[in-house]
Amino acid sequence: MTSVLVCVKRVVDSSSEVVLTDDGQAVDGRYAGFTMSAHEECAVELAVQIGDARVVTLGDADAVEQLRAALAVGCTAATHVVADPQTFGPADVARELAAVVREHDHDLVLLGNDAADSGDFQVGIRLAYELGWPVVNGVATVSVQDGTIVADGAGPNGHETYRLPLPAVVTVLEGGVEPRYPTVPGRMKAKKVPIDERQPTAEPAGPGRVRLLLPPPAPSDVQVLGKGAEAAPAVVDLFERLGVLAR
Amino acid sequence: MATVPASAKVVVIGAGIVGNSLVHHLARLGWRDIVQLDKGPLPNPGGSTGHASNFIFPVDHSREITDLTLDSVRQYQEMGVFTESGGFELARTEERMEELRRRMSSAKAWGIEAELVDPAFVKEKVPFIEEDQFIGAFWTPSVGVVDSLRAGTIMREAALETGALTVVPNVEVTGLDVEDGRIRRVRTDGGDIEAEYVVIACGVWSPKIGDMAGISIPLTPAVHQMISVGPCPQLAEREGEISFPIVRDMDTFCYERQHGADMEVGSYAHRAILHEPEDIPSIEQAKLSPTEMPFTSDDFDPQLEQAYELMPELLGAEGAEMRYAINGLLSLTCDGNPILGESLVKGLWTAAAVWIKEGPGVGRAVAEWMVDGHSEIDVSHSDIARFHPHQMRREHTRLRTTEAFIKTYGIVHPAEQYESDRDQRCSPMHASQAELGAVFFETGGWERPHWYESNAGLLERYGDAVMPREHEWDARWWSPIINAEHLRMREAAGVIDLSAFEVFDIAGPGALETVQTVCVAQCDVPVGKVVYTPVLDPGGGFRSDLTVMRLGDRHFRVVTGAAHGPADRKWFGDHVPADGVTTLTNRTADVVTLGLWGPRSRDILASLTSDDVSDAGFGFLTCRDLQVKGTPVLASRISYVGELGWELYVGADDAAGLWDTLLDAGAAHGAVPVGIGVYGTTGRIEKSYRAFGFELDGERSIVEAGMQRPKVKAADFVGRAAYLAQRESAPETVLCTLVVDDHTSASGIKRYMLGGEPVLTRSGESLTDGHGHHPYVTSAGSAPSLGRHLLLAYLPPSEAVIGNELAVSYMEELYPVTVGSVDATPLLDPTNERIR
């Protein structure tokens, strides 16, 4: 069975309005709470479908919540690199993940395409470089067929399929699979899995980030179609164009 | 959508279940020009109504809450949004079974069908439950679920149809303008509204809105965790939202409630997770809604295991996933009751800290209160005017709700005391009382000695006359020392600390008019007279009962209990004329009341003063200034314990000295310090004295309470017309004193009722009075001087016959009782010889 490592990061749930901390170094999670990014939820789902999956994160004590969440949906082991994630840049994280890969002899490493908070898009490629493994980025589905990785996704010119030899690194974009919710027994089992804690192997160089800024709000796309009964033809027309009503 | 109008008669802020119900009932009662605002969209503006689990268990130990719930259920049924499912409350322990037996008492007292059943009965109705996890259950067939959002829409639209209501959603309140103590204007981000009345019905946001007008609405947003697991095949095969009874797993503080194909598991077992109203996210910031906060799974994990043990096949079913989980916000208060009524700002009303099960009932009650001045259902325990200053602090609410949260499904003794944030108000004698081993109970923040361990030596002296209680529950928060203190007071004398009394003076040219308007009894009496009087609402129900002293031509002193003191003070204040010279001054902090009662009290007082304290020189129901060993006191000859004696009002600085003086001088006469256990229960119940909040409330009349006097004063007073009408017709119910004939339970242990128990026929059949209510014990207590345990209860007039043999149900066993008195005539000293 393929031995998979799936990498997750504790991030603020950014599905609602994004609020920055006062120092601009992070996203404020007071209101929205914390999660792993949607890409990573899909990576976890794919990892569990493929084989024996270990989940790893680099983060502070609270990041255990995300490890347990991955264990609750089917990962069977977990490693926690205990560190303040704000002080780690993409190269630092890649180095620490590589150390975990070497320790456990994984064949396949899955990551999210990018983290929902920092959005650096770098860790997957840097990890592959560190390991000297092939890497494919931004795919929607991954499977292992007869010892070969098959990764599918949308490319600039249409649908793309990659075949890679094991071992390899793959980064996942959300949309290819429906991540499962935890079951009650799954959640209970996850609570009992021992988490392998380890310290970073080296001092981090840091992210080099000055601060985060919020982009200007997107211009409103609202179009008023009309008021009361007068609006009905415009609504029907819109529904027909959207294909939810037959012409 | 409507825009914000420039003026309104009333602005209701909030479009949750409470605001919607309120606008409906205000319109139904004839008010027009009603404006309803909410900062969120309709029909779900994002408050607690939107994520409520929406189920209703009608039985509560509180009559007020139960009546509001039953009224709400009736309204939900009329709107067609109620689905009856039945509900179980499970017991995993014998202690819980006993609590369920007590719950049966409440069910019978409030007239709700319920029964205790075995695990097999539960299994038959809930086939996926594990029978070996519990030993019994309390079954209420009338439990059900409601669609509270739909109900809100129906009520709002009903008000819209009458043309009385303008609804403006998506508008945020930015300020409340108060001028001359009255609400004038609501400021919003959509414009300002001039308003005669404003109601804050904003649930968890209410404190923030209240702050805008400088009033405290002391509730805290608190987390209730809930998950939804599904689809469960056992549920999916049934049609509709709910077809299995709801299960409350009382000992794990969890519930399981079917919602379509999902099972919702909710918990009150986790640590208290409190938020500040200012920290609730905006609609934009929130992931789901502002009151559906991110789920903190660690807090829920222990409950998950317990829920799984109870329903493993269902919660572990193939494909059943935890697909929704929230930390839902709801409102909690320091005493668990809602916050209703007019605030200290005239015209600014509140209707907050209300659950789905009470919403429509609260809307109706508050609307009636606003329109008619009183509500059909008495809501005095929920009156915002009940709060003392320390209760208005957020920190107090935070500490008390932290302590109480875990008791949401807990077994709470009726006399149970809070542990947190005590010692808010201590009398000047507090330290010396502590040295005497005082056991302090709290009322209105006051620490009052309930009994004194220093009197333990009296137990031996009085032996079995102290009526010891064998059962731990009956004896919890109680001591036989109370009864020993009682016997000593009746034999010699007792000194009682009554510092907690709310004392306020009304003075000025309008003082007489004020007390005459508020009080039923004649207050235009000579200076130096003491008047005990009922206080009525416009409908003729009790608002209070209290004492008024005429201290001068234009100077009256009102003395009332601590629990209801602030509400009484507001009520009098509301009737002080706005002449600018008549004043109401709160004297509670600087006047301390000490009680001295018993056959030797005159000897004790006489030994400390040269003033004449003989009956001829100091008659009953009079008051005057005395020098007691050099200390100036106002003495009032009155009694709530049925003994000769005085209330002594003394400056706070002199109080500790006077306390010591009375005890020192009293010792030679056999006097001891006596606690509130005697003053509040044993002393009064032997005299059948009524207590507000127990025998007396807005649903009772003077005639029913047996307190009518031969004449009614000519001067007008609030409730006069209603009272005159009540006197013309036969009462629908009659307050009686009952004697328990035999206390022996089936196990041979003697049991003693504590109050709240149903009164039935000897064979256990229920009784109904003219109001459709079932008799229940309003007060219960030892009558040591009679050697009996007494109960007060309102009985149907046909049953209110001296010697009538009935029964009281306690913990599901019947005990024989006999009617001892059918009016205010006490069983001890019926001709009041002892008071003279």
C-alpha cells in the first residue's frame, strides 16, 4: 500500500470577511475560527482514498486541532512539528517536512496548492526540490495505478493528466473530490491516536514578510433587475440564460 | 423595503422570536404606528432564533416559566408551526430518578400530562437507544418542536396586515437619546426616529443597545454547543422533520433531537464559554451567522462519547457524518430568568434573555404590560426592575452564569445558594455574626444569617420539638437549629438582622398623594402610625405587600423585602408627581433594621430605654423615636413572626453597637440571635402570613388571599376598580393553611415537603380551581410551636373547608393533609394575644 504523507496548516477560516490582526502579520481568527484550507481538505480526502496516510503540520499547540480533524476523517498517524508558524518561511517549512518524509519513508506527499492565509504557493515545489523528487502542481485528483501516480487537473489549454513515478510530490487544488465530514466513531478514534511531536531541525530563516494588506473591496456586481411584478420578465430571462429554466 | 420613518409610537429593536411576537401582540391590542428594526435581513437576521434547536419541554419547576411556555405552545399551535414529538428525560442514577419524581410534582402542579417510565417503554418509542445506559425516564407526550423563524414571519405579517407596523430590516441602531429620564429617539444608520416607547428585544446584543441609553441589561452571550449527525438511515426512512421523541440525557447534560435525517446532539456539559456582546462578529465577519460561532471540538468530545454510548447504532451508522457543528450563542442571566419590562429610563422597555419555548408568551405578556399596565401571566420574577446595583455589573453576570451553566440540566435544590461573587452587601454586624457561626443565605446580594451554629446547644434542650429531618434532601440547606431558634423566640426572645430590608422615604407636598395612590390601605393616618398594605396593579393583582410609616405630615417611609425592593422602589417612583419638590430617597444603605421579638422583648427594650414601651405607651402598629442606651432609633411595633416586639431602625454606623447591646441585654432574658429561617418561614407560616412571590403575585387577588378588610378607602388607588369588583363576586380560589397529618413514606422515612408540591384528593385525584389552576404548595415549613409541618395552598372554594381531608404528593408518594384554616386566621394564636 502506498505510504502517503499529507501536509496541512492551521489557518483562519476565510470564507467570510477577512480581518487582519493589528500588526498586519496574520489573519484574525476571533470570529471565523480556524480550519485547514479547502485545498488541504481535498488533499486529505485523496490521501485517505489512496492508502495509509500520515498527516503532518508545522504549528503551535493549537494546530493539534487540525491534526485531529484529519485523523477523524481517516488518517492513521500524525506528526506535529512544534513551532511558531509565523516565524517560518516556505523554505523553512519545506526543510522540516522533508525531515518527516525521510523519517517515515513515504512514497507520496500531498499538499494543498497554497495556504489560505499566506498564499505563498511555494512549499510543495521547495519540498520536491529538497527531496529531489518530481512534483506536479494544482491538480484536482490523484490516484496510484500500478505503482504510478495519475494526477488530473485543469490546465491553461484544457484538461491535463500527468503520470509520475513514485516517490513524488503533488499539490492539490480544491474541486476534484468532496471531502468527507468526520463520523462520530471517527472523531472518537482520532482523539485516541498518539501524536508524534518533534522539534524543528534548524533555526528558521523566516518568511521575509513585511505585513499583510487587504485588497480594496471588489466592486459590486449587483444589478437591480426591477421592482415587484415588473421585474418578472427580467428574472425569467436571467434564469433562462443561466440554464436553470428551459427556454 | 420600507425606509426608516421619522417618528413612531413604539420602536421594537429586534426581529427574532421575541420582537416578532411583540409587534404582533401590540398591534392585536390596538397600538398603531409601530416600527420594527433589525440590523440583519429577514426572515433570519442572524440572532439566536436562527440557530435554535426549537424544541420545547413544557415542565419547569418555575410556575412563571412554565406558564409562559404553555402560552407559547398554544400560540405556536395556532400558527400551525408546532409538531408534537413527545420527549424523554433520562435518569442514569437513582439521585436523578428522585429529581424526576420531583419533576412529576411540578408536572401535576402545573397540570401537564407526564409519567415515569422504565427503559423498555423508552426503547419502544426510540428503538435505537441502548436500554442498559439508564434506569428510568420522565415521559412528557406534549413535548414538541416548532418552526420559530416561520412563526416570527407569521406574527410579523399579521401585524403588517393591520397596517399598524412598518418593518425596516438591514438598519443598525447607532444610539438611543434619553431626555429628562425619558426615551426620545432612536438613532440608526438609516435615519433617526422620534419615539414614545422603545423596546430592546435584541437577544445577545441587548446589553450593547442598553448601554446606549445608560441602562444595564445584565445578560451574557453564552455558547451552547450543538452538532448534527447524518444522514442516519433509521431517521431517513421516516417522513417529516421529527417522528421520534426527543431525548434529554439529563446526567450527561446532553440532548438528542431528530431533525429530518439528522440527529442533533446538543450539550450543556462543556465549560461555560462566555462572550461579550461587543465581540460578536458582524454579519460580514461571521462564517455562518453572527450567533453561530466556530465550533470548538475539544469542548464537545467528552459528550460525543456519551451520546455514542446511548445511541451507537444510530450515531455510528454507515454514512452518518458530523456535517454541522456550532458554538451557538444564547443569552444567560444571573438568576436564569428573562429580562422584561420598563427600565429605569421611562418608555424604554426590555424583552431579552428569552428562549424559543417562552418567546410568544413573553411577547404577549410584555405587550399586555405595555398596553394595559399588567399582564395576564405574572412575570414579576423576570422584571428588569428586580436587579440590584451589583447585579447590573457584567462581571456579576459572568461569574454567576459560569457557575450556573453546568446546572442547566443539573439537580438544583430549591434553597440552593450560589457560591460565586458573594458578600456583595454585608450588614455592619456581619463579622460578629460570622463569629457566632451564622450560615449566610443571599437575598438581593445581602448576606443574611439563616441560622446560627452558636445556637446548636438549644437542640438538646428542645429535643424532638425541633422536628429533625431524616432525609438528606429535606434537610439540605436547612438545620434543626432554625426550629430551636424559633422555640426560643416564642419562649423568650430573638434578635433578628433585617438589614436587607429595602427602605425608602417619600417626602414633600406630593408624598401623601403618592402613597395613597400606590397603596390599598388607608395611609392618611396620624403621624406615628404604621400601615401594612397590599399594592395592586391596575388589574387588581398583587404588585407587592409592604409597610408604610407616616413619619411626618409630608414624610412617609416605605419598608419592603430585599428581593422585590428595587421593583417596589421603581413603582413608587413612577407615581411620585413631577412637581420637582416631592422626592423619593433610597435609605437602604444608611438605615439598618433590627428585629426584637418574643414575650420578653418588652422587658429587654425597657431595660435599655427610659421611654415608655408599655402597650399603653407604645401601641401596636405605631412608630416613634427612642433612645436605646443612648443610640437614637426609630422603633416600629409590628411583627411578621406573631410576637410582641419591634423593628428598630438605626443608622448604619450605630447598628453593630445596637446589635451587641440587644444581645447583651437580652441574654439575661434568654434572648438569642435568630436567623431568617425563622423570620421568613417558621415564624410566618405559624401565623399564615403571606409572602409576595409565593402566595401573592399578579395572578392573585386580595379576596382570594383572604386579606380583604371590611371597608375600602374612599381615596383612589391603583387597582381600586378591579378590587371593588373582586369584592362583589365569590372568589375562584381560596388561600388555605393545611396541616400534614402523617409524614411517613413507604420506606418508613419521614418526609417533609419544601414547597411546589401538588395538592390532590385523598385518593390522589387532581383538583381544579375557578381559574383552571391546580392547587400546589406555595409555602411549606415547620411550625415548631404546633409540632406540625404546615403548607399554604390556594384551593378550589368547594375544598376550602376546615377539616377537609386532602393529600399532598411528594416525590410521587401521597401524604394525608387536613385543611386547618380557610382565610388569614393563623393556626397559632388565632386571636393574636401574643402580639399585644
